[in-house]
Amino acid sequence: MSFFFKKILKILNGEKMGSFDDLAFIVLAAGFGTRMKSDKAKVLHELNGKAMIIHIMETLKQIVEKNIIVVVGYQADTVKKTISQNHRDIYFATQNVPKGTGDAVLKAIPLIDKKIRNVVVLCGDVPLVRANTLKMLIQHHINESNDVTIQAVSTDNPYGYGRIVFDKRHLVTKIVEESDADENEKKINKINTGIYCVEKNFLIDSVKKIEPNNIKGEYYLTDIIQMAYRENKMIGAIVGKSPDEFIGVNSAEELKKAEERLLKHYNKNLDFKAYESL
């Protein structure tokens, strides 16, 4: 068993991690959520009586007290009010026109404190992700001195998700979205959860270089992975075994599914399966 996975077991058994005072979070919460078939902003839809974005905020507050940046867009004022009523010391960036995740992160860059060394980026529609999972991602990123670390998960049904592509040396080369994947890439079962830990300076430099060279014409944050590979940066991936924890809520059906998983895993005090090695 590797040192890292021994460390995970210790953490799960109660060993404390170090402080994350030089860490920031960027939460992408600007989306309309067309498939929700509702006028309400996607992150405001409730899960067990609480807005999805509040579930995320409560998780992040277990890791840091401040340096949380939320990128808002659709119904920005309502989203900001909902968050601010529940949590203090949250910064907000605005993406007025939805141009993709890369553009959303670019809007948040000016709000990152100078002392920050690493930034975790995640979406506001993954309400089941746990603080311990994020801590493990961050700790792995720091221990390995990575420039980028991807939170991945194995699944039997990868349809609709970005696939994590490896080279012959088993190094991460890129993330390819469903709409841009070829037949071989679509067979890959390790998928991107949309959660990354990135060294701040590399994040700032790389998001400025993203081009909308894809079928949707959007600025994909995932493009920074291929940039990192081409620049011989250190890229890592940690692979979770439980897709349930990383459910992205994009429809009423997925919201119901997420709520069912929430009740199953949390109210019954069950835990998601941990991790597998690459």
C-alpha cells in the first residue's frame, strides 16, 4: 500500500490534516440549469430542505473560514442573498454571459488573495461531496507537489461526462468532453467530477490562454490539463470509487436521486467508499 493511501486510512480514522490557510475555493454557480425546467437558478434548488449551494458552502466552511469565491450569473442577487444569509466572508464574482467554466474561473481570478498558493475549483451542483474528500484531494496535491490534481471517479456508465485520458506511461494527458470524444475515448470509465486543485500561478496563467476550440464554442476549464501536459507540469489524479458522492444535479430527476443518496448515506451514517489507486 502506498504512503498516500496509508495516509488516507489514518485520516479516515481521525488523524488531523494540516492547516489550509493558503488555500482558496472557486465555486462555479452561474448556470441557468435549462434541464431543471424551472425559472429558479440551478444552485438554489433544494436538497432535503436546503439549497444545493448551501450544502456546498457548509462543506467548504469545514475546510477554510474564508477565501471562498462564488461565481454567480443567472439570478445573481438571489444567489448572493441566499449564501450571505447563511455564511459570512464569501466573495462573489459575476459571469454575466455564460461562456463556459474557463471563463467563469477567469472572472474569479482578481479576487484570489496574494498569499494563496493553491486553488480548488468545483461546481455548485455537487451537493453530496464531503469535506474529507476535498481534504484528501488537497493533501495529495500538496504531498505530490502537483501543479494540477484532478478529482476523478470510476463509473460503469460514463455517458455525458468528461473522460480522463492517459498516455502509455499512465500520465494524465487531457480531459475530453462527451461531445468531443472519439469512440475509443468514450469507452474510458474514469471520468472528471469537475473538481480540481490547481497551483495558483499556473491557474492564472493557463485560464488566460483557453480558446473556445470545441463544438460548443465555450471556454473549457478542462483545457488547462492538456496545457499542463504539454508544458511538462506535474499532473495528478485521485480516483474515488463512489459516483454517488459526485452526482452533478442538472435535472429534477437527478435532484431526486441526489436527495435519496443524501438520506441513505448521511441520515443512516453510512460512508461513501473511499479511493482506488490509478
